[in-house]
Amino acid sequence: MTTASRPSVRDRIRHLDAGEQVLSAHFLKSVPILILVSGEIIVADGNDARVTLHDGGILDTASNGDMLLTSGDDGRVVSFTPKGGAATVHDTGGTWVDHVALGPNGAQAWSAGRKVFASQGKGEPKTLALPSAAGGLAFFPKGFRLAIAHYNGATLWYPNTDGKPASLEWKGSHLGISVSHDQRFVVTTMQEPQLHGWRLEDNQHMRMSGYPGKVRSVSWTTGGKFLATSGAAEAILWPFTGKNGPMGANPTMIAPGAKAGVKVTQVAGHPVAGICAVGFADGLILLARIEDGAEILMREPDGDAVTALAWRADGKSIAFGTEGGKAGVADL
């Protein structure tokens, strides 16, 4: 009696032709959503309908698993759900909306130049003026508190209070921001090939450097144990379990690329297991186990850079997209 071999991950991919660069990917419950740079999305549920969200390019996206929030150069913030369709959340009248974020209990935020807006879905949004344009937005996991990256540091803002927002200072251009699961650390990506972080209890600085390229993608692994990052020839994972986070600790390095010098472009931590999906500039996608670095090949390199990676909330499906418009969804 023989046992049929289990199909590989590559055999489980349902391929799609996006026709243009895939900016990002998300899952709304079980439905994969591919966001395209032109202003459209693909609802990749088998019918693969295309829906236009913006009259122009999409600049940023966020998802909480139930809703997609997008910003565009048409000056609008748009929400989307598969059942409810698209709705305009805010219209600046033409000013580009650069960044969006979603947080707990329906919290939403967006930025247009030096102005940041935050809302809990009722009434007029709260507004904060910054000294320079916002580089990235991220809500704290609990409460209505927003972290904002900008030139020379970051700002931590409670939109429902009149108190002065807290300032985290570090010279340079901060382009993205993330908050640890335990809310003890804030980390920014920078124009330089490095990360910068602060331990909030004492504002202790954390420099995470040594990258050969700019860090454009970050993702927390399950439980917030590691912060996975792109920017090198393998995925760099910084530990955040101890009292001091990554300070004084060496990062874990997994999933080295097939060719020397080819950098990681996308990382996506598995939501329930110690696994990280790693996409490369040459199109390679690896699924790597953090504990021992064991790898599964998901996609062969074809020269088409991976620009989007996303897991379903239960970790049983993954979606990807590339700069050249190739895309796919694999059920694991």
C-alpha cells in the first residue's frame, strides 16, 4: 500500500494576474484582498472582482481583519468590506492622504501632510498638527493612543485628551512606526538603513543597525516575540521578550536568499505559529520556521520582486503579490 505524497505549497497556489504592481495584501475574514497601485483592489474570492476605491493611486492601506482602510492621492480615505462595499470616510478636497491606520474598538487615523486625524467612528475627527509631515501611523494595541513617525523622532498622542502629546526624539527621517504587543516599545524605520526604538518606561534608545539596505517591511511574529524586518539578504528578527527588548541582544537571522546580494523585500509573521513568510527582490518566497530556520519553498525566483505578503488570521492561507502584477493565494 502506498501513500500519496502531500502536495507542496507551490502546488496549492491559485495564481492571479493583477496586471499591475500589487501594493499590499490583506485578508478580510477569509477573503483575500489585493491592493493595486492604480486605485483598484481585487477581491480574490474566486470571482476575483475588481473594485475601484480611488480616482488615482492608493498610497497606504491598513486592515483589522474585518475592514480595509485606504488612502489616496485623490484626497480621500476609503473603507471597504466585502459585504458593505466601499465608503468614503474622509475627503480632504484634494490634499494627498499619505498614511492610514486602524486600531482597537473601531479607531481610525489618517495623515495629510503635517496634519493627523483620529476618529472612533462618531463625531468629527480629532486633529493634531505636527512640526513636519507624518511618516507613518500606528495605534497602540489597547486604548485610543496613536504613535506617529516624522522628521527627528516620533509623537505619542491621546486624541481624546487635551494634554500635550509625548515626544520621542532622534535625529533623522523616520518613515514608518510600530508598537510592540506589550506596549512597552516603539520602533521606527528610517531613511537610513536602520531601525530606531524607544523603551517607553524610561525613553531608553535602541539602535538596530547593520542593514545593507533600507528597511521597508516589518512584521511582528506571533505573540510579539520578534519583530521581523526586510532590508538584508535574509530576514532579520529582533527579540522583544525580555525586559530590555533587543538591547544587548543579537537578532535571529533566517531564510537566506538563493542568490548573494538579493535583499528581502517583504516579511509577514505567521499569526499563530513560530513561522515567518519571507519575500525577496528576485521573486523568491520562503516560509521559514523561526526556532531552527527550517524552510519551505513557496515560490521560485523569477526576477519579479515580491511587494505584498499577508496571512489569514488562522494562518491557514497566505496571499502574495509582485511588482510586475503576479499574485496568488495558497491554502496550507
